[in-house]
Amino acid sequence: MLIHRIAAQLHTAEGLRVIEQALTDGQDATLAVSLSARTLVLAAQFARHPRPCVYVVSGEEAADRAARALMAYLGREHVARFPERTDYPWKDQKPDDVVVATRCAALGRIARGEACVLVASARALLRCVPPRESAYWESAIFTVGDEIPFEEVPARLVSMGYTSADAAPEPGYFHVHGDTVDVYPAQASSPVRMEFFGDELDRIRHMVASTGQTIGDADAVEIYPCRELALTDDAVRRITSALYAPAKSDAELAALLEMVQARIVTPELERFLPLLYESTVSPLAHVSDDTLVVLSEPRSLFDDCIRAYEDLERRAGEAGVSKLDGLYVRAQQLDFGHQQRLNYVSLIRAGGAVTAELKIEQPAIAGSDTRFLSRVQEVVNNRCAVVFAIPDRGARESMELSFTDESIPFEESLTAAPENAGVVAGKPDVRVLAADSSERVAAGERRGAVAHEPSVSRRTGDSLNARGLEEGAPYTVPTLTRGRVTFVDAPIQQGCVVPDAHLAVFSIADLNARMDAKRGRTRRRVDITEVTFPFKPGDYVVHATHGIALFAQIVRQEVGGRERDYFLLEYADGDKLYVPLEQVDRITRYVGPDGDKPRLTRLNTADWSRATGKARKSAKKLAFDLVDLYTRRSSIAGVACPPDTPEQIEMEESFPYEETHDQLDAIADIKADMEAAKPMDRLLCGDVGFGKTEVALRAAFKCVDSGRQVMVLCPTTILAQQHFQTFFERFAPFGVEVDVLSRFRTPGQQKRALAAFAEGKVDVLIGTHRLLSADVNPHNLGLVIIDEEQRFGVQHKEQLKNLREQIDVLTLSATPIPRTMQMAISGVRDMSLITTPPTGRRSVIVHVGEYDPDVVSAAIRLEVGRGGQVYYVSNRVKTIDDAVERVHEAAPEARVGVAHGKMSPREVEDVMVEFAEKRIDVLIATTIVESGIDNAHANTLIIEDSQRLGLAQLYQLKGRVGRSATQAYAYFMFPGEVPLTEEATARLTALSEFQDLGSGMRIAMRDLEIRGAGSLVGAEQHGNLSSVGFDLFTQMLGQAVAEARGDDSEAVEAASVAINIPADFFLDEEYLPRVDERVLAYRKLAAADDLESVDRLQEETEAAHGELPQAGLNLFDRARIRIRAERLGLESVTLSGGRLTFLGVDVPKNVAFDLKDRLGAVVFPRSRKLSIPCRAGAGAGSGVGRGLNADDERGPVAAALAVLCQLGASGDDD
């Protein structure tokens, strides 16, 4: 293992030998060592002498970094993270189940004496927990084959703080259905399903959280508590005694005591922690006696704890809590007991502990890569053993590259490179290394093996192989070799040089001058059907044939002795319509032009046919207007880009993250458009921070690579500046010239940029609407990228419309305007969707409420206290100074900056730079920060007067936070003294309702519903849109567009097939209790147009809810019958009078003979009818003339499917 080799080398340093001897002798010790090397030293000490360790640092961010670094050296199995809790016991605030379970899991390992390193911030250790004897952190382990009374399983989970629900969608929840328990262990990355046979645990399977699909078996599952409580018998007696009297007159306390008696652990119990136990303690009281406690800067930690406790006292006092005894410990009470202590310090001070020093030098020199490689050469010349850590997630652990003085001329290689070779994204050009290696191999020198980070390693290997070199086979060495460089597969974040140990460690971050992002594994896909089809009982809906109604409920009716589900719609005059499941896809939610309630349609009148007739005529006229521009574009011979070049591939592989599937699909769509000989006009719709910019970067590079120019149009100056920095960083290594026009540039700079763009010397020009000015004259424009088109004015949009006739256009949007959505849905414009969030991303927790200074104060102090930053939006420049005063009162210690549009460009830029460099804690700004600001440290957003802003604007602002794996918070506040309008209430409710990742399309649809769809059409179409609703009008428009284009296949609806088979077809409410889930399942099934979709939906349904009952299986088979029958052009499939009849079928002669011989079928060619006897007691295919099996209710369904499969196969053969 790598760390053992490093530890052996480090141990040669005198300072470490002194410390190791002191620890071996049982003494405390202090080591003076720089911050950058502390995790390396700790990992090496642990590797030589494994034992329980607690490593305490200052701040959660530092703890995260330390944990990741230790994992890189020791592996995840030897590191446990103990995070800080950010909830308060005196508030009705649900704790973060994942955080609590992670704390329990970590503390449990140390308490049991396991050899691992627990990493915690000092603040994380202040919150009191039950005493050591409670062992509250104990996990529950369930193993296949265990005998467990089934009723004890949910009881055990409840006692551990888990919540029973109708699903287990996120950590801390469980769901019991039948003899199965689905539980999402709070410390796990996915839920599990435990299946019981009686009281025996028969099977454990992993699940996909978003779909409920099972993906593999497990032998056992360990579940940690998600509450830091243990309701022991003594604890129950204590709290009952303390609260019995007051509970007589307090209903809430009485209810709480009832749950305590039932051993149900709830968040409300947290504030009564001191009443549950004789004493509460710091988490450190649970660590085993042989634990080594390692403190990074102990004096700073002590001061940090004092400040944290004072802050807690202030918060508690504001909440009416007089003292914190039993809830938190003071800094002086952080007792380490008899544990041995090791201090890491920067400067040695006089003290009783054994002290030593380990001198550390920084590995990298700021500046060019040539200077960096010179540094590597320097330490090699000094006979250091050099480790170059480059993460590779492949199977091999490491590959070593050994060089001597003469055989690693890094500086010479780069200096001697040809002019067209350079540095790619901060890495040495592969072509240079390969050419240099070729010469050495030819000279008979030893070849080294190269391993890089995931994308780099593949690229390096491919490039070397293409030049006649092979990658070296992996091999290991017992020790590191001085004077040689060893490349290893390890995600080390920061290197260091230890002269006394003759050791140097370099990381890819030292070379790139930037850290790779921490990557997770789970992804959650957002189903677009859930966005476009969200109706529930009580909503207004539109049936395409019968008109506008109220959706009442799903009802079950008995027809012909069989039960089926119907959608009950209520029309005018009390009329009711029962819609069968096969017509569910004809029902859509009503959204009108003004957001008002529509008038219900009268059944059995000509009202609806007149309304739809007028609407179709209006749609046809509008379609011709819409299609005209795009028809002209299609007739224009555009310039087709060539296929991807090696430079394009190289640029794309410099992307430091893993692309999502949606990103890759969008990129493929866009490249196909650009390689076609007609202008592209594509909408790329994706949530805030979902990776639209990366897709746009690749499109821009493809255009430049084909010899044409690109303009990137941004709604704000700040976004333009940020795009400029992003494009410049990615494109500079490839010689692509990028410039920007904005208020941040002087008139002279702008003039030179325009001249260079006109001469073709600038390849990519980025700016605001300034790019649409008459003096912007591109030399050879090929692509315009429009970021958030809805932010531009009417005049600018007209100019953009004209641009679209000539060149490729790519529009990016998180919440597209209804007009854009309508054009994309109707087929006028092409659209790509990115609905997959980046790995590791967490949804933002939203708070909507009246402005409360206490809430503002708590939010700011919480964020700043954990090392983060805050956006505070006050959208009135005139009163922004008042907002500054309010923030100063709420958090006097916070450093505040101000930014708004009335400031000079230089002032705004200075503030933004200070905020980016974390010299400002709270940025008070107008909506100038709405678009594009990307700051991973800013994870709290506070907006005052939020009722004044639009829904899409509020959602965009919410996207400024939560752009990392850190939990983010957004506070949308409004003045309590001002009554909210109905629209404002609806907007704020939508923000609270749609908190999931990927809610941009939902927000856009809800915004359309609130504001109405009237802006989509002119006054002439207004009444028609009102009479049929947005969804149906858009469908009509899509058909009209298809007709206008001459595409009859899209304009003609598929003829429906009548299926009359006596069987039960429904999803039982016991199987799917929630109406909205059944509506969605029925809708998806009715809309499925291929067998694969039906199979996938059935698999997802059964994975989430268990095996389908017979009626549910019939329902899915009925969908398969429909799809097969539609493909064959059948009119109906009917079972009646003991015969199964297919109408509208052309049966090939060979199939007819086969069906007649096997099943006694009769074919009527003229009437296109096939009839097969279906008798009780007959087995399908059991003999000539015996007929089809109808013994059980599934017989006819299976029989129909079997015949259709044979007919379909014969059709395929033809």
C-alpha cells in the first residue's frame, strides 16, 4: 500500500522518530508541522501503528478537506467523518438524518476501539449526547436467515428515529408493505428492501431511490440511528417523572409522553435531553481509552469553541432558553479523559509535552508548468523519493515511472517542443512527452509507465500507443526509490516536500492549480412526464373529445362482471363522465390565458365541437406564421461543420468532471445539427447548475474548429464576465482567442475587441445586448449562443429572430418562457433536456415566510459559522442602505459588501472579486446577481420583499446557492404588514412545493399556470386558448405545424383499438394508495407507444411497490395488446361467446394454416377477421381445434398476446 511506503520514508526524519518514541512510551507530544502536511503525517503514523484516532480541526470545511485527504492515503474504510449538527434542540427543526447517522456510525467505530481516524471540527464536539453507558450509537444489523419477529422490525426502526411513510425516498424513512420492509439507512447511499418469509429474513436487495427498482442482493445490512437518543428504561422513567405533572395541562407534552412510552424517538425529544439521563456528555466521552486524540492548533480550537458557545448562548437567549446546561458543553468541559494527545502546531511553545519539528516545503511554484516541472527536477536532483499522485478510478492501484537525472528532462521537453505543441488545461502536452519518450526507447533507456486522472490516463495511453509506445505493466516496489519519480493512483489533494525525510509528494492539483471536485455516485433522474402531467382531484382538466371538466377521483366500476378503474370527470349542470383507462392520455390539466377558472363544458351539446373547431383554425393560422421563419431557415444552405477533430476531443477530455447522460445526449443532438447543411435552432433546457455551459462550450469549440466565429449573448454584465473567464480558461491552451464586451471594459478595449472580431482575429466574443449593436461586424459568424433568452427585451428578441435565419443558434434556459416551451413542444424548434443533476448535488432547503430579524440573524450566523457565505438580495437601490443596517444588526461580526447596477463597473468588479476570495461574508445586492454567479462557498440565500419578484426570477436566484455538495438554504421573505396578492402567494407556494433538484420545467409550467398563457398568442387567439387550454392548443398547434411542413405522419393520430376482454384491469388502491401515483402510472401506461416502455414501467412499478396483483398484471398486458394491435392496424380485439375475435387483420396464408391446425382458428379474408375458439379447460396449443385456455382470468389476455405476437412476427418476416 502506498501509505506504508511513504510512512517508511517519512520515518527517516529525526522529528518523527522522536514523536513516535514518545507516543510509544505513553506520553503526550507536540509536533511543529505545516498545515499542508498534517494529514500526510497522521496517515503515516496511523499506517505504522494502527489505533483509534480522533483528529480535531477548526471548521467544517477544514474537516471535510482533512477527511478526503486521509481517505486518499488510507482508504475510506479507515476514515470516519463526524460532522457538525446545524439544527438547534430548542427549535422545532427536523435534524438532518444523514448527518446524525454519520455521527453515530463514526462515534460507534471509535467507541468500540476500532482502528480508524475520526475527523471532526471542534464545534461538532460541543453538542451533548447521552452518557457512554447508553451506547446510543449502536447499529442494527439484519442478516439474511435471521429469525426476527416481523413486527419488531418497524418498532426497532422507529426507536432509532426512522419515520414510517408510504415510501422510502430519502435517508431516515421506511415503508412496510405486506411482508416487506423498505428502509433507507440514513448513512447509506441507497435504500434496501428486506423481504420476510414469516419471521425469517429471506432476502435483502439494494434499491434505486428514485424508482424503487431493485438492483442486486446483499447478505446483510447495517442501519445506524438517525437520532442521538436512546430511550432506555431509565430514560423513560426519568422523563415521565419530570413531565407527568405539566403534561396534564399541556396536550403537546401529553402526546410526547405517549410516544416516549411507545419508544418512538422524535425530533421534539432533543430539547428534553437533560431530563432523559442523569448526565449528558460530549461525544468525546464515548471514545475508547486507547484512542489517540490529535489536535490541529489546540489554542485556536479552544478559542473557536469559546466563540461557538457564546454564539449558542446568544441564539438560545433569543429563543427564550436561559441556559445550555445538558445541551452543549463549554470549551473547558471538553475532557479527553485518559486519552493520549498529539498536538500539531505551527510554532513550538514552551510546554510539558515532548516536542519536535518537521520542516516542510511547498511542492509547487506559482507560474508556468515549465517552472513546476523544474521544481520536480530539483527535488529529483536532491535525491528525494518523489511520489506524483494522479487519481485514476480504474482497476489498477498504481503504475510507477522511474527516471534518473538524464532521463527526465521535463523542462527541456517542454522547451524543445514544436510551436503547435503546448499545454492542455494545465498539463504537459502529450505529444511532447511521447516524442521525447520515443527517443529514449530508441536509445535503449528504460521506459516508464504513465498513469493520470481518469480522462487523462486514457488520453495519455492512447497517444503513446499511437506513437509506437506501450503503457508499462503495473508493478510494485517494497520501498520508494530516492532519485526517482513514482506515479501512483491516489486522489491526494495537496503535496509537500519533506527534506529531512528525502521525500516529495506532488498532486495533480499542484500541477493544475485547482482541485478536482469531490465526486459522488448516485444520480436522480427527473421524469418529464411528472412535469407535463401534474393533475390531482379537484383540478380543472380537458378531455380532448368532451371538453373542460373537474377531475373528481378514480372510481372502480363493475362492467360485465369484471372490475375496472375509470377517471370520473364532472361537467356543467352536474353531468358526469367516466373515462376508461385507455383514454387517460386524452386528459390534460387546464391552463388558460389569464390563470382564471374556466367555464365547464356542457355535455351533449355542440359547445365543445365549436370551441375545438375555432381553436384548430386559429392553430393552423398561427402554425403558418411560426413555420414561415423556420421554413426559410431550412431552405437556406447553411455551413456544415466537419466531424470532431482530435483537438475537439482533447478539449472535451479536459473537462474535470464526469458528464451526465443528459449532457452527452444534448451534445450529440447539437453536433448532429451543426454537422447538417442547414442552420441549427435548438433550445437547451436544463436546471440551474446542471451543466448547460459545458455543452455550450463544446458547441462553440466545434464552430471555431470549423473556421467560423461565435457570439455568446448574456443577459447581465456579471454573467458575461464569468462566461469570459470560463471560455478563456478552457480555450486558451488551444490558441482560441476569446474576448468580451461589457461595462467592465474601457471604451478603448471594446474598440480593439470589435476591430479584432471584424478582422477574424477574435474567435469567440462574449457580451450583453451590446453584441446586437450596429458596430458589431463579425468576420465569419457561425454560431450564436443565447443564455436565458427570456431576459432580453422585445427589440432584442426581434434582432435575434433575424439572426436565426442565417446561422446556428443555441438557446440556453433553466425556466424557458411559455412561448419558447410551446414552440419546442409543438415541434417548431428542436429541444434538448438536461434533467440529471451533477453527482453529489443536494437540493436546496427552502424557507418561505414573513421577514423575521431573528431568522435572518440565525441564517447568517449559521452560514458564516460553518465557513460559508451569504447572498442577501434587496432589489431596491434606494433602500439598499437600510438592508445593510439590518444585516449589521443581525450579524455584527459579518463582513458585508454591496453590489448594484448604479455602481461603477470597477466598483462592482472589486466587490465580486472580494466575495469570490472570501473577504466578504455577506453580499447585499440587487438581482444583479441573478444569473451565472458561481461560488461554491455561498450556500445561503436571503431575499427580502420576495413577493415583488417573478417566479422564474426567484428560481434563478435560488440557483446561486447549492452549487456544491454542501447543504444550502434559501429564505424567501415578505413583509408581514403587507397582504400578499393571490399571484404572489401562488409564486411563493410553488417555490416551497418544488424543492427537488431539476424543478426548472415544473417552475416554468407553474409560472404559466399562475400568469396564464395569454402572452403566447395575440388577441385573436386569446379566446380560443381560453376555450381549450394550453396543453390541447399546443397539441393542435403541433398537428398544424406537421401539416404545414407536409408531414402527414405526425399530423394524423393513431387509430385507437377497441379491446373487449372480460378481465379485471386496475391498480388497487392498497397497492398504490396515493391517487397522484395511480394517475401518473395510468397516464404513462396509456401514453406508452412501444413494448420496451411498458416493460420498463412494469419493472419500475414492481420494484417500488412489490409484485403486481393479477388485475395489475392484466392492465400491463392490455397495454401490450394495444401496442401490438396498433402496429398491425387492427380495429378491435374482443372475447365474446367463447371466441376471441380480431377485426381489421390481414392473416398470411401460412399463419392462417398454422392457427387453424393448432387452435381451430377461422379466417375471414374479405371482412379481415380472425376468430379463435376460447374454451374453458383448453390449453393453448394443446391440440388441433382445442382452442385457447380460459380457465383463469388471465387466460384470454395471455391468449390474445400470444396470437398477436405470432401475427406480428409474420409481419416482420414479410
